[in-house]
Amino acid sequence: MGAHHEHRDEHEHSWAPPSEVEARVNALESLLVEKGLVEHDAVDALISAFENDVGPMNGARVVARAWVDPDFKRRLLEDATSAISELGYTGLRAEHLVALENTSETHHMVVCTLCSCYPWALLGLPPVWYKSPPYRSRAVSEPRTVLREFGLELGKECRIEVWDSSADIRYLVIPERPEGTEGMSEEELAGLVTRDSMIGVGRALSPSEARAD
Amino acid sequence: MTHSLGRPVPEMEGLASYPRKNGEPVFEELWQSRAFGMVVALHQEGLFRWDEFKERLIAEISSTGKREERATDPVYYEHWLTAFWKLLSDKGILCEAEMEARKAEFESGLRREVY
């Protein structure tokens, strides 16, 4: 990424004094680069990841792949950390990722009762409600009611399993593939996978819902 | 298709949470993003534990009273920068004399390129 280089070169002839805070940041960065502690490109990459790549799209791609590729789905359910690395997602640290498949018989939903552990690399920043004390306690004590409040009405025959995230284990829910999506490409399918459906408090969108979005 | 995620940016909660607009992190000025990126980069290099930085950031924010709960908080990254500097100097990574000298070079225009 050379954007910042070019920007600064252009201004070489029309130099304006930096503000105090800009001078401090420039001084820090130039010293840290000189000492070999920081690389300019690494800082660029972090900033851009933080600004742009944050969001549930990474998780949605994993789900879409699982929908179209049964072998991948099997590997994902066996060892999600290793399966997502096939797609280039190696952003997890020490945490182990576990994938849970929703079916008409079993519905999985995820909570972190202690704090707000969340599969950040796949889903971006956790939503505010995920961190709220009511969700953290009620997801365990009355999951069916909580899901109804999210607009998800499950039949009595559907069993609900609530998974408590921890510092060591993060969960990714694979929602059911919506009907009427047989002819869709993997990329189009990823567009149906919402953040909430991967936390297990919603369903994936139907093609018509996605168009209305 | 490859995604160079690197390691995720550590979470920040409560007082220390990142300024956001529509749930997405925002930088108002270039220096804010550089200050952000340097802290995360050094943390990922293993120079300090995230808590060591976070504690100092919270101390800075707390020392100036209540934090404004708005999407664009003009002072958040100033606190961030102060906390970063304190951490660097506590750890002996940079010393005040070299920092002041380098800063003066940028302010006078003697030095214009960061790298």
C-alpha cells in the first residue's frame, strides 16, 4: 500500500507545520520504524482490516461454502478452526472454533454468560445486545422467549441448545439453507447469511428478503 | 480468494471502547489511525500484554472525567496516544529525550518524512 507515501511526497513542496499531536505521532512512528519494532505496511494493514474488513462477511462465506460443499461442511463440523483456514481465515488466536449446524430438529444459539467472547475474526464486532446482561442471562434461562423477541418462532418439536462461549472456545452457527436457493452461486448465498443467523438468534434470509434489503 | 486477516484487533469495552459510527470503528484523522495501528502492531509483536495498554488507556480516560458517549469522540485517541507513550516509556522502549528531539524535528520541518 503506497497511498500514504504518495500523499506525503506530493506535499513535499508545500510543507505545512504539523499539529502538536501529529508531530508526536510522526515522531513515535519514525522512531519505532527505525528501531525495527514497527513496519509501516503492517500498521497500514491493521488499520485497513479494522476499518474495512470488520463485519460478518467472513463468517457468511464460511457458511455459504458449507451449504454448497458437503465435504467442507463435514470438515467444518469436525474441526472448524482447521476448516476455515482452508478459506484463508487464520485470524483466530488461541481460541478454538466450533461450528454448530442448525436443523429443523435442533436449534443452536450462542451466548457468553461471563463477558462477550465472540468469534471476532469471522463476525466482526459483537452487537451491543450480545454484551448486555439481559441477553447473557436470559439466553440461558428462557431461550425460547428470547428467540421469539428476535422474531424467531420455533416449533415445540425443535430442541434449543445454548452454547456458552469462553476465552478458549468460540462458536459459529451454520443456519439452515433457505428454500428456493438451489440455483444460487456461493457468493449470492453468502449474501443471505446474516450476523444474527450465525449467532443463532435468527434465520438466514430468503432470496426475496435479501432483495428487499 | 485470500483474506489476510492477521490476528484480530483486541476487544475494548466500557470506558475504553473504540469510537464507532453505526457500529463500525471510525478514525477522524490520519494520525488517529496511525496511533491505533502502532499500538496493535506492537502488541501483536509481543512487546506488551493488551491489558498493560488497556489499563493505561482507562486511567487516562478516567482522569479527565466522564467520557462522552458519542460516535466521534475527539479526545479518545489523544488519551490513546498518551497511554501509548506512557507504556513505551515505562517499558523503556523509547525515552523522553529522543522523543522530544524527534518531535521538534517534525515541528520545525527539519524532518518531514516519517519513514
